[in-house]
Amino acid sequence: MSTTNPETTGLTEQTRAEMREIIARYPKPRSALLPMLHLAQSVEGYVSPAGIAMCAEELGLTKAEVGAVATFYTMYRRKPAGEYHVGVCTNTLCAVLGGDAILDGLKEHLGIGHNETTDDGRISLEHIECNAACDYAPVMMVNWEFYDNQTPSSARDLVDACRAGTPPAPTRGPSSLCTFKQASRVLAGFADGRANEGVQAGPATLVGLELAKARGDEAPAMPNQSKDA
């Protein structure tokens, strides 16, 4: 029997049914835990105690086992994220090109720090170690979508537009920006039909590939594999 109290959580029996749909994708139920946590987050905006409990119930795990996973991965928020979750990279290349100034400027502009959310619930801010987009440094992500070649000024303009409900399209990826909850639902494995929108890889990302093509480079054949295989 479910122990989740519908009066204290946004999770519903529809959420439970979708969790079971996720479980059915895997040969071993426990393998479904990560997308199930994203699904819970898509409903409540974070992984709540109720979300942990529902995942545990459906998988036959303890709440401690599920909680251990939810606290290990930083993409699972432990308190409500903003409608637009902003991540600023300050790893080596982004830092050299201004990432620290962008982060400091946003902290001052928004009046919040790392893992905090504005009072209106619109913006949350995260200091990210790496956004994996060094070719467009300094880079910000909003709801895991790329905003490339940022400056302190453009970063302020971006969060202001998000707070106004008019976020610009990501530099690469879909043609419009979804909310944090919508992004979490996609990460749970429920496609939004937008995977092929927009630019997937920009010119800077493809420089090495184009150079290799121009030089006629080819990957070496694997042992016991013909060149035409």
C-alpha cells in the first residue's frame, strides 16, 4: 500500500503509473532509479522526501538506498529549483575567459548564492565545475541548455529575460527554452519531440572534424577488421 500522502506532495497516481512505465524499460527494476528520480523532480521541482519514498516503494528499496543515490548526483535538487535553473562554469577555460566574473556578477545581481533560489521562484543558481562546452567558453546553462560566449552583461540580460518569462532561445539545441520541470521530464525519458530542433554542433565544435576531413585522415582499422568493414 502506498504511504505517500497526496495532501503533502504534488506526486499523484499518474506519477506512480509513469514510474512503472519507466521500470518496464529495464531488465532489472533497480536500473530504473535514475530516470524515476528525474520524473519525481519533474513534478515537484526537486527530489522531495515523498519522491524518494515513492521510488523506494515501486522498486522494493529502502528510502535510505534511494536517498543515497539522490544525494550523490548533483542534477537532483534537494530543495525546489527555480523555474529557470542557471549553471555557471568556472573551470579552467571558462575561468580564464571570465566565468568567475559572470558568477560573481549574477550572485550580486540576483541576490542569491550557489544552490539558492530567488524569492519569486524564477531563478536558481548553481556554480558548476564544467559545462562540457569549452569550445564556446565562457558558457552558462539554463535548464541544461547551452548559452555560449557569455559576458557578465549578457548573463544579466539572460537571467532578467528568464525572470520576465521571455527567455531567449539557447545558442544550440531547441528553438525555445523549456522550464526546469519540463527538462526533468525529458531526462526521465519522456520525449518532448524537440530533439532535432536547432543547431546541434556549432562550427567551433567541428573544427577538428573538418581539419581531419581536409587532410584525408582516417581512423585506424581495428585488429582483424577489414578497412571496408
